[in-house]
Amino acid sequence: MNDVALLADLHRRQERQGPGGDAETQLAITLAGLSRARSLRIADIGCGTGASTLVLARTLDADITAVDLLPEFLEDLRQRADGEGLGRRIVTHCASMNDLPFEPASLDAIWSEGAIYNIGFETGIQAWRRFLKPGGILAVSELTWLSNERPDELDEHWAKEYPEVATASAKLGVLEAHGYSPIGYFALSERCWMDNYYLPLREQLDAFLARHDNSDAVRAIVALERAEMSLYERFSAFVSYGYYVARKQ
Ligand code: SAH
């Protein structure tokens, strides 16, 4: 197995593949002013196994296209959706987020939790804007500094891994610069990282190692996951995912 297949094998067993929470997705839906009052067309980009897709499908009268690069995740999403009787409202589509299959001005909302960093926040929000109808909603979560000053170790790590990390006010400015009106912002709580993401993942690591005979590649992946968790646990006061809800102008 190559590294991507190994990562898929580790993460597909999880309810979510990044920090988040059902209540937080609901809060973003509320901030966006979306309800069952009308039927909607929504895309969930970098959907993973569908944590946010399922909340959207349960809450709204919506036809949802769930897009991800990894077919394994989409298979699991399909099973979860069918298991809840929501399958009819969700189409899965295996594609890259920089090559999306939508018609211009065809979507009421674009959702993307913990995924836009794969192409970068600024590139992503620019590229996706044309798929939204006028007044359409963008709801994305993105790595965000919670304060202006940070410990060097944290700064240096993210400067290397994701230099686009910035404060919420800077991210809101990027949205405004690219034709969106911000409607709401909140930071994900520590519970979204630890209880919903890292702790369940940590419980899987020993079985993951055993399943792949403690190979060098698997041990390297586990070491990286543990280092990332430790960094978050030590510095959770300074960094989180910000959830940004904005309207296309
Ligand atoms: N939204 C999900 C998954 C977040 S993890 C959740 O919150 O649980 C990031 C997701 O982005 C993964 O599922 C990964 O497969 C997907 N991804 C990575 N690069 C991508 C790309 N270029 N295009 C589409 N999806 C991508």
C-alpha cells in the first residue's frame, strides 16, 4: 500500500477525518439562514466519510453533491447515508476540488469542513465562487490563529506546513477581497478536536500498526499523527479551525 492508501485505511474508520462537530455544522447552517423553507442544491467539498454531509441532509431539504478525492471515503459515506435513509438526496462524486463538476451559478451553498487547505483558502474561495448562485452561501472551516502572538514552536510548525494560517480578521478580509460578505465566524472548541477527532483516532493507532505489520511506512504515519496531536494538546489556546460563513455578493 502506498501512503495515500494507508492514510485512507486509517481515517476511513473514523466518523470524521478532521476536527468538527454536528452541533457546529448546525450552527453554521443557522448562521447561513438556511432552512427547509425552500429546496436547495448544495456541494460538500472534501466531504470525507460525510460528517457534515449527513448533518446537511438531515437538516435541510437539499440535493447534495459530496465530493472527495478518495473513493474509499465516498463508499463509506454512501453506506452511512443509505443506512440513515438519506441516500436518495446525496450524490457522491470522486474529483479534485480544483476540478469541480458544477455549472456556473448552480449552487445555493458550498460547504467544506477541514479540507480547503488542500488547495489553499484563497485559491479555493476564488475558484468556487463562480459555482454559487448570486447570494449563495459559502461555509468553510480553516486553520486559524486565535491570537496575534504564538509560541515559536507552533509558529514554525505551521509556517512550514500551512503558511496560509492567519487570524480570523485576516481570513474575513480575504473573503471580502474576493466578493463575499461575511455573515458569521466562530472557532471550533477543543471538544471538536479531541473528543470528536484525535481521541477516536488515537484509539485506532495500535490496530493500524498491527494490520500493516509495523512497517516503516506505517510507523512514520503514526509518528506524524502523534506529533500533530501533541502539538495541538500543548497549544490549543492559540490555534483552531475557524468556521467562516459568507454570502456571495
Ligand atoms: N470534511 C471531512 C473531511 C476532512 S479531511 C470531515 O470534516 O470529516 C480532508 C478531506 O479532503 C479528505 O477526505 C481528503 O480525501 C479530501 N481531499 C484532499 N485533497 C483533496 C482534493 N484535492 N480534492 C478533493 N478532496 C480532497
